Amino acid sequence: MKKEDNGKVYRLIKALCGLRQAPRAWNIKLDNTLKSLDFKKCALEQAIYTKTSKGSILLIGVYVDDLIITGTPKKEIDKFKAQMEEKFEMSDLGLLAYYLGIEVTQTGGDISIKQSAYANNILKETGMIDYNETLIHMDPGTRLTKLTEGTIVNSTEYQSLIGCLRYMLHTRPDLSYSVGLLSRFMQEPKEKHMKAIKQVLRYVKGTKDYGITYKHNGGNKIQGFSDSSYGVNTQEGKGTTGILFYYGESPISWSTQKQATVALSSCESEFIAATAASTQALWIKRLLSKLTHSKEEKVTIMVDNKSAIALMKNPVFHGRSKHIDTKYHFIRECVEREDIQVEFVSGEYQKADILTKALPKIKFLTMRQLIGLKDLRQGNCD
């Protein structure tokens, strides 16, 4: 990217994301209007309003002056639209197809999301639209730290690229590890860090039509996967946590994070990761219960380390774990209260593995398919 293009990518993501400030008066009026129509703001997610009555439920997602409306039956949705049109000047854009840079396709009750147009715009603005594609976003064994030698590159340009790629994580869990790792070097990025970003962009070029499909009959069970890499790509010796949650057959929440404390073994690193997953599991199941007014169900978290599972379930192991920060023992209480259920899964089927390290090509492609990411071009499937 040329130096004169600095900041252009940031302006691009700002435009595509629809980042705009709503007047405070508008927010207050909208909030009061929805409350006057018997909607309640969700305590766990402030951007969602719910309204339930006998035989009907309405959910309203609010972003500035855009509303996403869903629920049953359809006549209740039509009634709500008519009520809002009486109070505001509004346009009904019909079935959701594009929202904040995310393309939405709804067919046969299934919903697919991807960011092809957004990816194309990033590649054009960075001048990489004609670059060769690559099959993986980061080579296994890549070692990147803040002490990496080399010339310091323009930090504004680097930060802009990271901002663009981070927004792609809304539909691309396969990018979570590489983008998370590269985000650690925004203060003083080196040439090697910039080269790694360009490899990610080349990978995006070859997979810009990949996304996630949520099936109408995919089930409603929440299941989580928790994994960690012990001391990989960190100069402090800290592990990397990978968390992936599914609703039915499709992923709904994922994250890659550097662990806050140093673990003394892979077992402890897995224990810390599972604790982070348990807090997310509690929030997801309570949010689902609030939105659907259904009973909170026990969430299962899959872990591929039997010693870590024993540490979570058996108080006898306390002597081996008493040096671990007290907050990480939260998962034990969750297991005892039966809010969380922890089960073993072999590493071969540990879906969160792709979030914790750079995998070899064959394993990466296998895991990408396993987590539910597909080529959404018509007639193609990964």
C-alpha cells in the first residue's frame, strides 16, 4: 500500500460499518416509543427490545435509526410497522438482505451470512485485488512477537488494516487467531508483521464468499468448545484461549484471546480457557432465555484435556491448582451448580483448535469445514 493511501482503509471501514452518531433526542424518543408499545429492553443486550403476549413474540434489534424486526405471527410484525410509521418517517426495506457490511441470504427458512462485498472493497483499497491467493492465512510455526527484528512500518496503515480485518470476524471465525495475534503489534509494527497481514488478505481474496448458514431445523441446543495453545507466539509465555459456541449446528460466538496469566502446564492453560468459556456460556444461555422466554438449559462445554476436566470436577485436585488465580476456579462452582457440563472431546474434533494456533494446510482446511464455514456461492460447498 502506498503511503499516500494512509487512513483510506479506515475511512472505508467507517463507511461500510455505517458508523454514525444518533442524536440523543432520537435515542430517547425511540426508547420511549418502544416502551409505550409494551416493549422491554433486554437487560443482557441493550440493543434488543422484546414484547411477548399470548401466542406471539416480537424482537427488535436497534442500531442508531435502523431496526431489525423478527417474531411471530407475521400480523404482529405488520401491526408494529404500522404503529412505528405513525410516529416516525420510516422506510420498509423488506426482508433483511444487507446490514452493516454483512450480506444476508434467506432461503427455505435457512439464513446465510457473509461479507463478500466488504472483502472486495478492502482488497481494492489496499491494492491487493490482483495478488495471488493463498490457502492458509498464516503459516504454521510463524513466530511473531513485539521483539521481532526489522524496520518499523507505518502504524496508522497497520492499524487501519487490523480494523478492517477485525470487522470481518463477524462472519469469519477462521480468521480469529491470525487477526487476534496481529492485533497485538499495533503500537510498533514491523515489516514481518505487515507481511503476515498481507498473507491474511491473500487468504481473504481466495475465500471472500465464505460464510455461515443457520438452518431452520438445525436444533436449539447450545454447545461450546474450549481450547488453548500453551505458550505459542507469546514472549511472556502466556497461552492463547480459543472459544467457540454453537446454537444447533452453526457457530454463533467465537473469540481468540491471550491469557492474562502464565500457566505452568497445558492442563492449567486448558483450565483457564474453560473458565473463560463458562462465563460466555452463562451469558448466552441467559440471553436466549430472556429473548425466547424459555427455560435455561444446561450448556455443555467440550474440552480435549482430561486432566483439566478432572481439575474442574474434583476438589481433591485443589492442592495442584491452588496457585492459579482464584477467579479461574469459577468454573468449578458452575459445574457444582450444574449450570455447566464439561465433557471430553478428542483433539481431532476439537473445533476451537483453529482459534488457538496456525495449523498445517490439510488440518486447517479440515477444521474450517468442521466448524461450519462454507463457500456460499451458489452450487459450491466447502
